[in-house]
Amino acid sequence: MAMKRWRQRILASTRGRVLALLRRGPRTVAELAEELRLTPNAVRAHLSALERDGLVEQQGVRRGIGKPAHIYELSAEAESFFPGAYSPVLAGTFGLLRERLGAEGLEEFVRTVGHRAGAGARNGRRDLREKAGVAVEVLNELGAAAELREEGGQLEIRGRGCPLADVVRQYPQTCALAEGLIEEIVGVPVAEHCDRGDRPNCSFLVGAGAGAKAGAG
């Protein structure tokens, strides 16, 4: 309980806001300073403290006009700061379901759960991009760090720091939960192409190009 209160205090602090921004993707000092409305020196002080605690890492530099800028991102250990107490229970449930239904049965089950969860978020909007935006909002409310991207007319929902990372590593079928949820909200085919490596990240193609399901490993 004391550890939980300590974690909550950290997340509510400025350093917690830094962690939350980095959970959405790597950033430079200047980018963090702009989003947090702090001076670059103040941001550097917070980053130095977070690096000492093993929560933030420097990952290369971004080159452009002027001096190259260091890029910062979350360490794998930092994910433990974000809510995830449900993971052991969910993993146990999925394990039992896979024993009884098999891998394909488990995937179909969690996709159905996703569809039912997404039904409550459907709305009258007709524009696909707007619907995808609603799906992003729902995912973020559930603890994801998702954003909508578009490239060459292809909509993609991408997320960093999967809130179900611990479960996904054991049961890749878990991704079908979000896939079904998004599909129900947008009303068109959705295909997951998630990275299920040591630090899972989400990727869902929406609409065009998503007809052929292809779960990336």
C-alpha cells in the first residue's frame, strides 16, 4: 500500500508528467519544455533525476538545423509505474481459457469481448477518421498511450507502452481484444500489427489495407 501511494505521488508530480509524455514517444529536451511549459534547464534537471533512478534513457540524437538534440525515452522499468495490477489476474484467466478453448478459441473469445466493449462507444459520426479518433480516446481511457496517424491514406492507431504488456508476452491473442474494440467503433475491418517484443507496442491498421489480418510477432 505504501509503495502504491509513493507511485501515485510520483505520477502526480512534474517528473510523473515527464514520464507520461515519454510514454507516448521519445522526446527532446526542447519538446518536453514546450509541452510542460518549463525551461530547458528545469527539464534537464528532472531528466537527470529520472535517469539516475533508471526510469529514463538517452536514445541517440536528432539532427537538424543547429546543435544535435539528445532524444529521451522511457526505460523498460518505468512501465511498472503505470497501472497494471490486473495483469496477474488477467493472465491467469487467459491461461485457463487457452487450456479449455485452445489458442484460436482464446483469440476469438477476447475479440468478442472487445467487440462488446466497443459497442458502447459507437456514435453517429460517419467520417472514418473521426470514428478512429473516438477509438483512440477509448483506448487512452483504458490506460493506453495511443495516437492516430495517417500515411498515404492509411489510418493507423499506434500506441507505446502497452497497458497489457505483461499479458501480451504470455498470450499474444490479447491483442485481439483491442482489435475487436476498435473494429466495433469504426465499423470497418481492422488488422493488428503489434510489436510483441520485450517492450510491446500497439499497431492497428484501420480500413484500407486492413482486410487481410496479419498479427505481427
